[in-house]
Amino acid sequence: MSPQGIARLVGVGLLIFVVIIMASSGTYVVKPGYRGVEVTMGKVSAAFKPEGFGMKPPFITTITEVSVRQQTAEDKAECYSSDLQQITVDLKVLFRIPEASVVKLFQDFYGDPFDSLIAPRVQEALKEVAALQSAEQIVKNREQIKTRSLEVARRKIGELLVIEDIVIQNIALTKELEHAIEAKMVQEQEASKSKYFQQRVQVEADTAVIKARGEAESIVIRGDALKKNPEFIDLQIVDKWDGFAPVVIGGGDKVMLSLQEIERLKNQKAPNATPIPTQPAPTARPARR
């Protein structure tokens, strides 16, 4: 191949290489769940780039991706309760970056937004809320502590970031404090059990008094009724009569039997009745001489 042909081939190769470099540096792709921040020669564009393919000036412009998905980060906060007890809280923070804050966060804050913005304010919020509660209340009212801390942290951060939720995983106390709280809870349970027993005994006593009072009033009312109406006893006897007339049999010790009982006794004796024995006739004695 002649030198001119070789030079021409090298020129074509260089041209293709330059075209490829220009094409690669003049285009960009923003991944799903991200937004792009355009920086041209050190100047940040005010508008973010949406996800997808786009064109940009080659070599002098760069596109930096910022995630707008929800993220989860773990943190630990050391607080003091109102009774000056040290408490360590292990937590998770769920947060995301809104689209409107992508450019401002990139331009005004350095590094991870959680470390620079969220974590300090969440810890500060937890310390403020814990300082108003005793250690025992913090352990018992974990959900209220979380809700109140979330409100305070959102107010401190503002609209720059969105805190979706705070999850308190563990509240660690000193061993001495744990034993003291456990002993107090046992005492409260025993006191509640004793109070319930006393209330039950009191209810049973009140019920017995009410029952006795009702019976006494019933006796008084019946006594007054009998005094005013003596025929009331005869009326009760008539109401309880079974329709059979009583019969008196026997000798000195009389026995009251009804006709029905007498008939039943006759039927029982009839099959087993034995004949009445007859006395033999007296024999004739010989005459005396």
C-alpha cells in the first residue's frame, strides 16, 4: 500500500474515533429512580434532568445522578431522660429526596444528605423529646416518643428532605435501671391484683346486704299482709290442696292418710293376705264325782 493510502486510512480511523468520543461525551442516560444535575464548566443548571436519554455539550458538561427513591439508614442516638438516666436508642430512618430539592442539595450540601442533614436533626429531636419523659415512660410509651420525635425532626428539616418514618428498634438502659423498672412493674401488678380482689369482695358483700335487705322487707310485707288478711293462710292451703280428702286412722297415735294412700296400702296387702287363725273349740271336761 502506498504512503498516501496509509495516511488516508489513518485519517479515517482518527475521524471515526473522534466521532465516537464526541457521541459518547455529548449524550447521557439517567437511570430510573434518579434525577440528573447538569454542571457546565463549574456552573450548575437550575433545572434537573429527568430519567432517560438526553443530549449535552461534549467535554464541558457533566451529568451527576441523584436518587429520588425512598432510602433507609440506620442510626443511634444517646439521650438523657428527665430523671437524668442515660438511654441509647437504635433506630432506622426512612427518607427520600424530592425532585424540587435535587439541585439545591447538590449545590449547597456536600456528601450524603443523611449524614449531613437528617441524622443530626433526628438525634436532636429525640434528645428534646426524651428530656421531657422519665426513663420508665420512654420504655412504656415508645410509640408516642417516635411520633413526637418524627414531628420535631420534620419541622427542623423543613421541605428540603422528606422523612417518611422513624422506626425505633431498641431502647437500651443501664442494667441497674432495667432491674429497678422491672421490680416496680412487678409491684404495680401485685397492687392491681390486690385491688381487684378487694373490689370483688366488696361487690359480693354489697350483693349479700342487698339480698338480706330484700328478704327482710319481703318478710315484713308478708307479715303485714297476714295481719290485715287472716284468710290468706286458708287461701294458700286451698291452692296447695291436691284434691284428696285426709283420713284419720289409728288409735291413740292418730295418723293422717289420704284416701289415695289407703287404697294403695290395700292393694299391697291383698295378694299377701293370710287367713285369720281360728281358735279350736274347748274340749269337754269330765264330771267330778
